[in-house]
Amino acid sequence: MTLAFPGQALSNEKKVSEKQYRDLMLLLYKENTNISYTDLLTVYEIIATTEDNIPGMDKILSRLMAERNEHPRVDQMVLIITAKLIGSSNQEIPHVSDLFKALIHNKRTNLWTAGFVAEALGDYFIDLEDGEHLADMIDGKIDSLIVKESRNKEEYYGYHFLPPPNTEYIQNIISRPEEQKRRESTRRYYYALRMQYSEEQIKEYLVFLDKHGQIDTRGKIDFTMKYLFNNIELTQAAFSKEKKSDLSSGTRREQ
């Protein structure tokens, strides 16, 4: 039986916390300031699941906030993840008011991200001395964003946390339309499908439709993503049938 003295336990906790700090900084201080979707979720997972206090949380969150991603929605998710980590924190974060102000004034902040900042301010376990002032700042920011976004409608990338497509084939289908509304519609149909199907499955079905056209008439498909969404079961059945046929043909040739 090994006895654990109080000082030893504290020392072990400190070592664990310091290791987590190093791991986080290694993720955040790569060659450039672009963070991948996977690394962003890893940072969130490490911090959110840690029971012990992590040293330098203000520095970690400040660095996280500075990270960028080429995909506009994931770029906004960086701010949302930062806000959620503040709001769910059980440890006192140094200079947390400055972090809130940086989130409010960030050029990337839109109505989606501002809502999470407001929620984080309400959820943070300590009542801040300037809490009311920060709340007023957030309200003012939201009011200005409502006016701004009603005048200049930015392209909609979706308010969800699903990963952006990795395959060039799907990326091209989404970005191909010249009209903004068509791109937005294509994106909506893709993510609606993505809720139930993997990206690889969606790609296979799209390639199948591009090759064969409409399932019943073989006619040309003008809006492939929308067609797939509306005819997913028919497409699955036709795709599976062709796949089985190809397997049978391959087996006969081998014999």
C-alpha cells in the first residue's frame, strides 16, 4: 500500500496542470495562427474536462481568441468556444473582464457569437465588479449588429458546430454557384444531410448523381445537393444496387 501525503498530492496536481498548460500552448503556438477545427475542439475538450486549475488561463484564452480559421463559421466558433470556456469555468480567470471586452470588440463578433458572450457573462461563477457595465456593452454591441446585419447581409454559413467539408469535391459544389443565395441554399442542404450521413457517404451519392442524373428519368440535375436531400432514399437504393452489381461482376470475372 502506497501512502499519499498531502504535499505529494498537491505536487502531482500541479504537474498535471502544468502539463495541460504546455499541451494547450503547443496546440495554440504552432507555425501560424490558423487553428484547425479538430485542434479547436481538442483545446475545448482539454480545458472543459480538467478538474484542476490550469495556470495562465487568461493567456491561453487570449491566445485562443487570436486564432483564425479560413472557414468563416469555424472562425466565429473560435470566439464562441472562448466564451463558453469562460462561462463554464470553475476557476477564477485573471483579467476576465478584459477577455470579455476583447470578445465584445472583436471584429469577427456577429449576432451568433455575441449571444454566447452574453451567456458566458451570465454563467461565470463570480459576480464581476464591472458586470453591469459589461452587460450594457454587450447589449449595445447586439443592437449595433442588428442594424449592421439588416443593412449589409453577410453570407450565411450556418449557426451550428458541424465540421466544414474536407473533400475538395464537396467544397467545389458549395462554392461553385455565382449567386450568394444559391451558395447558401447548397450549404444548408449539405449540412441538413450531414446531420445523418458522413461526408464520404454524401460525396459518393453526389458523384453517383453527377454520373447518372435523376434516378427515375436519367435527366440532368440542375441542383444536385437539393436533389440529393429530397431524394436521399431513392439515391441510396440506386447506389447500393449498382455497388452490388459491380461486386457481382467482379466476382464473376475472377472466377
